Amino acid sequence: MDGGATTQLQSSQLAREISKGNRRALSKGITLVENDRERAPTLLRLLRPPGRAFIVGVTGPPGTGKSTLVDRLIEIYRKTGHRVGVIAVDPTSPITGGALLGDRIRMASHTADRGVYIRSMASRGWSGGLSRATSQVIQLMDAAGFDIILLETVGIGQSDIEVVSVSHVVLVVLMPGLGDDVQVSKAGLMEIGDVYVVNKADMEGADSMVVSLLGVVRGMKPRSPPVIKVSALSGEGLEKLQVAIEAVRERFESGDLELRLRSIRGMIVETAKWTLMERLGQASQGKVEGLARQVAGGKLAIDDAAIRLVR
Amino acid sequence: MDGGATTQLQSSQLAREISKGNRRALSKGITLVENDRERAPTLLRLLRPPGRAFIVGVTGPPGTGKSTLVDRLIEIYRKTGHRVGVIAVDPTSPITGGALLGDRIRMASHTADRGVYIRSMASRGWSGGLSRATSQVIQLMDAAGFDIILLETVGIGQSDIEVVSVSHVVLVVLMPGLGDDVQVSKAGLMEIGDVYVVNKADMEGADSMVVSLLGVVRGMKPRSPPVIKVSALSGEGLEKLQVAIEAVRERFESGDLELRLRSIRGMIVETAKWTLMERLGQASQGKVEGLARQVAGGKLAIDDAAIRLVR
């Protein structure tokens, strides 16, 4: 039996086990898509098409309490009997250690629960890699039978914001004292939220932040997103948040095609970006040298060299 | 005179004023490349080819004192009579306000000095946009006659790390207490440094961090980068750092082609990425819809849809 056939067989077995909900197989599958870029598509093609799991993106500036909120959402959906997968994307995790480690330890209280699966993902070593890997892990969790996937990312840069584009509903988590609306808006967060959450409701300025956010979202198309004041820590406002998420999930469960397509479009585009970057990496190896020499010699502008490189 | 010719004439005038070192024209040029993607290449083609200014990238995790260090480097190069341009890329700036604002205010002590030009850039609203805009601002500052360009970025994600690929020398700024080497290495920072700076030398653990970094860099090709302990605040170790930077700058000034090409290659590749992303944005508008429907119907895998999208 040649190597290709062996791999194919191994992938088939792995896909079958993942589809049965085998946690060890799921972990193995996730490790595979993280490390084996060649084999990952083969495995994913063997799974049922994505679109069964409901994906909730949770993003916002650092320190707004996203992990605590995710923790509450796990509890809420476990009470209603749903199986919950969590993907925590931490671009900062290799560095800031402390606080995030605390979060992970708290989330670890769920590890005895077989209906919860938590996976942390750090920034990949290649551009666009994180979005593609996230989209692949979602496909694996979906195939493994998780009903709800909570996707937590720190919304500090464009690439972090792009990661949540695969969600069916995006919660943007803010808190009092972040500065004026213009600043939050500059970070791109006001363009992507389906629900705005003002966390740490007990802090001074929470009410005025809600009022000013309501001013910003008013008139947004096709509908202005709700603004909900919560305290993830005390539980205040969480029921209201659940109602807002459930409103979207009901549309999803009733087969709303546009909602399903939104997530799939996000996955296709993010994967396409990665594909382009990988090709650029290959193409640039030899070609960029000659172009750089022409620029250095004053014979070519940078923008024109870039256009020739991608031709 | 038609619109195109007017624009051409305006660009010529602007390019001429920038080349004379006119600060207002430089500011106008930077605003133009930030906001007018169409016209930016026209302006840049009218400037002298890049490669005169020496570009120092300064990156590292948040809170390691990069801005204070940049401040010291400004002082050092002003004393030697060099004109210094600073580009501070703050993906977090719209949000964390406080600390960064303090940094900017401190840097503002240089604003009366006509030999220093400081520009902050926030994350752009499109993928890869920041790298391209940074590369364009460098071209403008270079043309305006700045001798040294200090490019400060927070090294937390892949895209932030890519921004410094246009530098002639990259300083990775670390500090004691960041966690073990493996963690710093995971963030990709151990692959990009030409000089490793352990800032906050007075903190406990500074010496042991230097020792463990020396262990990591030993054996790196083509030469192991220096590890230098400094206190940007007290000035300790700054002379040693200056010597390490000057060693590279001397190669640059003596016309080392490989060093010049390195920065140009970085600018070409980062601009090419942006070009690809923009094309993907255009191509995906109509095409992605049909592909998403095929994926939803189970007729196509995400990876295959992505490949068709970029075809």
C-alpha cells in the first residue's frame, strides 16, 4: 500500500471517529489541521458539510471580560442541554500569560463536562493562517456534533476582527471607560457587531456608554443592533443577552439560508486569503529579488514591482 | 484641463515640496496615501527611489517600554545631527488610550524640533493595509530627507510582525517576567530580531533573561544577534545598543546591497499582499455567493471553494 493510500485510509478513520463525537479523534483532527496543511483539506472533505452548529463570535478590546462572558454562555447553553465547543483565539497569549492563564483555569472548571470542548489557538506563524485554522477547527467541531460554537477573539487588529466573520452572530463586548465612541468606531468594532454588550455594568459610566452606543447604532442597516448592559460576573443582564442571541439562533434553526451563507462566505473568503498568501510566498521566492534590484536602481516604483510580483 | 491632468500637476507640486523637506507637504502626502489609494502610487512614482533613509524597526510585546526606547533613540540621533522620522503603529491605540497617550505626549517634547517628525498610524480598515501604508509613509519620509526612520510596532500578531519586515535592522524589545523563552519564541519574535533588547534592566530577572536569550540566539544563522540589557528610563546600556545599531548602519552607509534589498523586498511583498487582498475583495463580490450555496448544499468543500474563488 503506498503512502497516499495509507494517509487516505487514516483520514477516513479519523473522519469517522470525529463524526461519532470521539473527543480524542477531534483533538487529533485539530492538531492535524494546525500542523499539516497538506493533509487538512483531505480530512475536511471527508466530513459532513458545515452549517449545523450555531457560531457565536465574541470580540472586543482586551480587558473587557470576554472570557468571563464566554464562561457564562457555556453555562447557559449547557443548562438547555446543548453541546458547546469553544475556540479561544489569543494573539497575546504567548506573552501576557498571567490574566489569560487565569481565564483558562476558570474555563477548565468545565473540563469534566463531556458536553464542553475548549481549544485555545495562538497566532499562527503565517499571515492569514489563524483565520483559516479557525475555520477548519469550526468544521471539525461542527462535524463532531457540537451545537453551539463560541469563538472568542481579542478585537485589536484587522486580522482579529476578520476571524469572527465566520460567525452567525457577533457579540462586541465593551466596557465603561474605553474612551469616546469615535475611538471604538475607529477600531472597526462598530461595523461588525450584531449585539453590543456593555460589560461591567456596575462600573461608573455604564449607563452613559449604553446611551451613546444607542446613538451610534441607531439607523444602522438592515436593523440597528441591540445594546445590552450586563455584568458577566454577577449575572445581571445575561437573560436579556440570551434573548438577543436566541432571536438569531431561532432564525438559524428555522433554516434561514442567508444566515447560513453568511458564515460559509466568511470561511471561503478567509481560506482564500490564506491560499493567496501561500501562493505569494511561493511566487516571491525567486521573482522578488530581480524586482527589488530594479527598485534599488530607480527603474521601478514599489507599487509597480508589487503588481508585477502578483501577476 | 481634465481632472486627471489636474491631479497629475497637483501630485508633481506635492512631490517637489516633499523633496524639499517641506513638513506641511509631507503631512499632506501622508494623509493622501492613507486616504486616497488611487492617487498614492502616482505621488510615490514622482519621488526619488527609496533607500536613502536607514530604517530601524522596534517591536515587542505590549508594556516593554518600546516608546521610551524610541524616545531615547531620537535623542541619540539628534545629537549626531541626523534628521529622524518616527512611525508609531498602534493597533491598540484607539482603545487602551491612557498609557499610549502618555507616550505620545512625552514624544511631543520633540515637536518643537524641526529635525524630528512623528506620525502615529492606527490599524487600517482593510487587511494588509497597514503594512502597505507604512511602506508608503517610509517612502515619503525618505524622500523628505529624513536620515533615520524609527518604526515602532506592537509585536502581538503576525500582521504586526510583518510591518517591521521593511526595516534594515529590527530591535526586539523584551523585559523580565514575560514568561519562558518558549513563549516568546511562539509569538514569532525570535525569528525576526537583529538585536534583542532586555529593557527595564533594574527589574529582577533581567540577568537571567539575558542568559536564557543568549542560549536561544546562539547558533542562529548567519550570525547570532546580540542581546543587550538596557534601561531606557535611566539610560543604562544605551551606548551598547547604539554601537550594535551603528554596526548595521555603517554597512548600510557603505552601500551594502543586500541590506538595501532586504528593506525593498519587504516593501514589495507587503504591498503585493495588499494588492492581492484588494483583488480578492473585488473578485469575491459576485463569485462567492454561488460558491457558498454549493458549500451549503454539500456539493463543495470550503477549501475547494476558496481555490475556485482565487482562480
